[in-house]
Amino acid sequence: MSDRLGDRLRQAMADAQARLVFKLITSNLRRLLMTLGFLDGFKTYIVAAAMVLAALSQLVGVDLPSFEGQAAGQLLMEGLAILFLRKGMKG
């Protein structure tokens, strides 16, 4: 009987800890994203640069799990299009 109670207590503590960590991460992430206002014009460039780097790394044979289903040529063309056509996309 005490083993069950101990298991329940351990599970409750683990759940509470997970909720606390999640709350800390989300509140700090929200605060961080709000302070990144200085990157407003550059976020597009950062994403495009990441796409171009991922494409180039795939072309040289490096496997990136996050870009596993993407073709290197497609990533490269989309990244370059975003980099060069950003001004036209803004409106």
C-alpha cells in the first residue's frame, strides 16, 4: 500500500515539476520574443539564411534531421528568393 502511495507522490511531484518548467519556459520565451523587436526587419533574412545554409550543407552531404524531407535545390531557390525579393514582398 505504501508503495502505491509513494508512486503516486513521485508522479504528482514529477507532474508539478513539469508544469513549473513549462510555465517558466513559456513565460521567459514570451518575454524574450517581445524584446526581439530590434530583429523585426531581419527575421526574414535570418530564416532565408538558415534555408540557404541547410541547402548548401545538404549539397555537400550533411544530413540535417529538421530538413530531412526537403530537397536541397528547393531550399536554395526559396532561400535566395526570400533574400533577394524581400523588399517586394513587404508590400
